[in-house]
Amino acid sequence: MRIALEPRPPSRWREVLMPFAAIAASLVLCGLLIIIAGANPFQAFAIMGEAAFAGKFAITETVARAAPLVLTGLAALVALRTRFWNIGGEGQLLVGAMAAAWLGARGDIPVPLLVPAMIVGAALAGAALAAIPGLLKTRLKVDEVVSTLMLNFIVMYLMMALLSGPWKDPVTGWTDSPDILMDAEFPVFWAGTRLHLGVLVAVIAVIVIGIVLKRTSFGLAMKVVGENPKAAHHAGLDVGRITFFAVLLSGALAGLAGAGEVGGTQFQVIASISPGFGYAGLVVAMLARLSAVGVIPAAVFLAAITTGADEMSRQTGVPFFIADAVQGLSLIAVLVAMTLARYRIRWRPSPKREAAS
Amino acid sequence: MSMLDIILDIGFFAAAIRLAVPLLLGTLSELVAERSGVLNLGIEGMMLAGALAGFATAHVTGSLWLGVLAALLLGALIGLLMALLVVILRLDQTVTGLGVTMAATGLVFFSYRLGFGESAVPPAITPFSTIPLPLLSDIPFVGPVLFNQYALTYIVYLLVPALAFFLFRTPAGLALRTVGENPKAAAGVGIDPIKMRILALMAAGALAGLAGAYLNLAAFGSFTFGIISGRGWICLALVVLGRWKPFACAGAALLFGAVDAFQLRLQTSGSVDLPYQLFLALPYVATLIVVIVNTRFAAAPAALMEPYDPEKR
């Protein structure tokens, strides 16, 4: 017997429903884990849903948590459009956070320019870091998977060195960066919640990236480069240049996520400023099937799982890490679903020897 | 202590070997997978799963060797799952490997917390002790460095020539390499590329699991969430540095074991007044340099990352 994949006739609704099927499958697996942990899965899911969505505080908290995921999701997606695997979102977010914290704590920037400087600075820092693997790939053909992963670790340790060295609090000895100025804190749109400027930045980014991908020649060029680099080259497109600019844009988006965390949530850099937002961005991009608008529900889903798992863990004792498991499982599930939407699985008797063709 | 004193010392070389062994096991794991044409980014997760399987089994049964067995089996099982996804369903190898690592990481952390709870003092096991080999360990310098090691280390010494012999001197090794270079041609001479890749990923998983288990069964004696912290990713670069050949990969792993031993000693020597995290970044910087320098010369298996579709002519 052998397994064969037979192409299905293309179906629009199947493509649209497939991420939901993947999420359902990962939630079923999650339910099994909850049973293994000795809790009632229906009760656990009810707690998670309530903690993530019931009431003003829960919803806004989930939305605020989704903002960095929207940005890292867009970052992964933009690079992937040109077939560049930017797994460096984590490092790019961290340099963005460091740039924002550095600018936000300076006393010499005029107050009205402080917040804009932090946002622009973070985006530039993210883009500058992404430029390294971008140049290595387009100029020297160095595989971006390893280079972006290594840069994540390098940046993380540099940040830790900064936090326990120059940024260490001389009095308390805490390894956090100095607090940003009051004027550098991102404005909040709804008093008593954490709906801050970073959330708006994320929404604007979705709109802008959506327009860039669909309506501009750069977006079209990215698509051509990603789908068929040879054809792009023959059509007179500079494949290296387009890829490089997409990577810069990707790094800038991840850097913005760092600005939001510093300016709107933590008001300083702490060692745990990113619980893997950069890596989660890849899951977001895949769940969104590489569409800019799809990034929002995908990010809200992962954010809800995290805020929900937090509360559920407190009440039932199921380990919080179930959220990480769901994240990984939903990524695998959406990849499988994407294939199943396009192919039918067939069992075929295997011919003992196939003639060479 | 000067820089020179740090490396001109038996203790340094012995430490370099100790630190090189898990990297070498991981590198051989990646080598087997890539020789069959599959890039295994699940390696980081497989190593972590192996580390927990080895630790938990040793903790419960009291037998370190049962821990080794459990790590091999769990690694092979994850390898089989990875094969299901990338060989049979032909999913993209990059993102699937990352997905396998993410899911494995989440499940490992979940299981550890479930099984061992949250305690201030992490549970520990008594790790393997070193076994000086009679006669060989008496050789000046070489003896204490190479032949006063863990039993697992001696097994790895044998594994390198064994894998080289398998790959380059046996029909099955030739079949594996052919599948990685040109699966269609392999199928033409009666080799089943699908079966070959599934087996290769299972072997790769088992080796990665062992690499992870070595870290707590031989080196640390306890399980921490950061026990692998990118060692699997480093192995991806070491395969390139080792040009997909077992002996060269062993050299690459040794070099990195030495880098790791050097940064550890630099941290503790106090001869350089810098935050210790800068030293921790050193292996990753070295890895980045390795991929940059080697990309130019490296010749990866021709069908690496190309799914094999038996129906495509």
C-alpha cells in the first residue's frame, strides 16, 4: 500500500473554513491534555472563554495582548510573501523594545516628539537588525533560518547583559531598564483599560500592509518574487532588492511590537518582555493563511488562549504551558488542514518496482 | 588567569569533549535526516523531549540506562510524526519543523509541570559518573582528556566511525544518500524513497532524543526549561560546517565544545570584567560566522527540502 495525494477541485469555502477546522482540532487535543491533567475540559474551556472575553476588562486585556502578535504576525507574513523565512521576529522585537526604552527615558527629546520618536526608533531598530540576515541572504545566499535564529539568541543575551550591566538599578539591583518618562507612556483610549496607542498602531499596520500587498506595485512584485523568482527575474524585477525591502519592512513591524510593549504595557524593558511573541508571529501568519486581515482573528485567538490559560491554570491547576502546546499544535494542524483542503488522501496498492521515467 | 592559561589545561580539554558530545549527537541526527533529503527543524523539540523523557524515566525507575532508552524511543516517535507530516503529506519542511519544535516544547513544559510540580528546589537524579578506561586513561594528557569520560561518550566515539561506515560502505547507506540526492533515480533502482526518509527521520529523532538526554543524565542531573536553549539550532550549522560527513561533523562539534568550554571558563576566571551574558552569546555568534563562511563552499544533498512525489513524472 502507498499513500497518494490527489488534487481536489479548488474550493473557495474549503480554503476559508480550513483554519477553523485546524483550530477546532487543536482545541480537541487541548481538551485531551486537560483531561490528562485531571480537570473537566468543558469547565476549563468555560473558564478560559470567560477570562478572555467576558466583560470590558477581559476583552480589552485580550486585545492588548493580541497587538504585538498582530505585528509579529504581519512581520512573518510580509517576509514570507517573498519566500523569506524571518524567524528573527523575536530578536527584532527585542531591539525595538530596547530602542523605545532608551529613547523614552531620555530627557532631551521635546515632549510632543517623544512617543513618535519611540515608535520610529523601534521600527528602525527592528529593520536594522533584519537587514543583517536580509543582506546575508540576498548577497551571500546565506540561509536565513539559521541566521535569524542565531540573531535571536545573540540579541537576547545582549539585552540580558544590558539589563544586568549598564541598565541595572544601582540602588535596588533590579535587572530592569530605567522606567520611561511619564510623557513617553503611550496614551490610553479607554480609561481603566490597557487599550493603548500600540493597539492602534497594530490596526493601522494591518490596513497599510493590506493595501501595500494588494494595491501597490511593490506588493505585486513581492508576490511574483515569492511565487516564481525565476519568472520575476525574467520580467526585469530585481529579486534580491525586493526581497531585501520586504525583510526590512518585516523587521520594522516586529520592532513596532517591541515599542508597544515598552510604551503601552511594561514602561521599561524587563527580561521577560516577550514571552515568544516573535515565534508566535509565525503561527499567526500561518493561521491567517498569509492574508493581512486574517492576522487579526488569528492573533486574538492566540491571545485569548494565553489570557484564558492563565486564569484556567489558577483555578484548576492545569499547567499554564497548555497555551504553548496549543500554539504549536494549531500551527501543525493548520498546515495539515491546508494540504487536506487541496488534496484527497488515497490509498493505492504499491507496484513493487516502478519503471524509471 | 590569562587567556592562555584557560586553554592550556587538561580540565579545559576534558570539558570541551563533555560539551561537544550532545552537539555531536545532535549534529549526527541532523546529518542522517539531511542525507535523506529532509531538513529537520524539529531537532530542537526532539532534544528537549529526549531530555525530559530521559530525566523522568531515570527519576521514576532509578535507572539511568532506562532513561537513555526512553529518550531514544520518544525521539524516534517524534521523528515518525515529523515523517508523517513532511514525507507523506509533503508539508513545507521549514515551518513544519518549527511547528514540531513548538508543539514539543509546549508539551514538554506542560508534562514536566504536571509530573514534577513547581518547587523551589528542582528534583534531581544522580547522573552518570565518569569511567576511566584501563590503560588508555593512563596515557599522559590524552588519557584524562579522552578516556576518563561517561559511558555515553564512549558510545559516541564508536558511533562516528560506525555512521561513516554505514553511509559510505554499505548498500543501505548508499540508498540513503541516493534518496537525498535524487529520489526519482533511487526509486528507479527499486529503493523506496518514502520508506527510506521515514526511517531516516526516526533514526534522527532517536539520536536527537539521546543528545537531549545526555545533557541531564550525564551533565546536569536535573531538568530545566532552558536545558537545550538553541543547541539544536546550532547543530543545523554544524552539519554545514561538517559538510554532511560524520568525521568532519565530529570535528565541528569538538570546535564548538571548545568554544562553549572557553566561554564558561572565561566567565568564572574573572580575568575579563564583562557581564557574563556576553560570553553566553559567544557560541551563537560563532555559529552565525560558521554559516556565513561555509555557505559558499558547502554542497548540501541535492534533494534537500524537496518533497518526493511518487506520482510525479
